[in-house]
Amino acid sequence: MPDRPTVSIRFSAAEIANRVDEMAKELAGKLAPDTLVVSVLKGSFVFAADLIRALSRTGADWSMDFLTLSSYGTATETTGSVKVVRDIVDDVRGRDVLLVDDILESGYTLSFAKDLLLERGAKRVSICTLLDKPAKRRTKLQADFVGFQAGDEFLVGYGLDWAHRFRGLPYIGVVEKTN
């Protein structure tokens, strides 16, 4: 097995926890009481779990479903082609939907997901991402709710992975280049 790269902390576990609580209060104040949370897997599972618990602490009792999309495979750059790997079960017709993802980079995946839910009859689809990398955007999509702005560094932890590794880190870190 190759040497494990060094990961330096970019956003600490405490910073993330505080920001998730702030976001939950904002979401609960702005979205409908029967909003459906749709978590885009795999990357958003940690963020979505913390967010739904934080929403519950605000009094929001929203239902949740999961959508697995793929545009990366094992690569670190998107292919631009998005496919549904696992679909949601809940009916979105006439509902407000909060689409939750770990990171907004190119915009291909979330644009695809938003369009899919609107085509299925969602009344409104809002986008919530923990991280936003606007410099990587290849679409006009913007998130409605953002945890942190990030630069062009390669981030892992708190659900974000590098070839299916580092998802379990309690913080978000930058993979340092190894020689």
C-alpha cells in the first residue's frame, strides 16, 4: 500500500459543528415546514446527518431521502456526465425540496439533480452545500445555502473522499502533495 498522504486541517470539527448549527437555524427560518431533504450520496452523508439533527434542534421535523449520483467514478475530476445510481423513494410533486451535498464545484451534479427534481414536479428546489468552490464552476448554478467557501485545494474528511479514503476524518483537510 502506498504511503498515506499528509492531511492538514482546513476546517476543524468545532468550526464545522458551529456552522452546521447556524445553517440549520437559517434553513428552518426560510423553508417550508414540510420540506423534503434529499441528500446526495455518498459525500454528503456526514453533513446531511449532522444537518438533519441540527434542524431537529430548531424544531424542524423534515423528512429525508437519498439520491446517489455519479460523475466522478474514482477520478478526482468530474467526467461531466451524471448518472443516477440510486433514486429517491419519496414523491416530490408539489413539495419544497432541500438538495444537500457536500461540495459544489463544477455544478454538473447538482444542476442535474435540481433539474431532475423539478421535472418530477417539485414546487421549489433549494441547494445547500457544506463547501462551495466557485472557481471550479462550469455551470451557472449557485447554492442557496453555503457552509464555507473553499479554494482550489483538494479537500477530504467529513464525508469527502479521495478514491474512497479519508471520509471518516472529523474535520475537513487538505491533502498535501507527497514527493
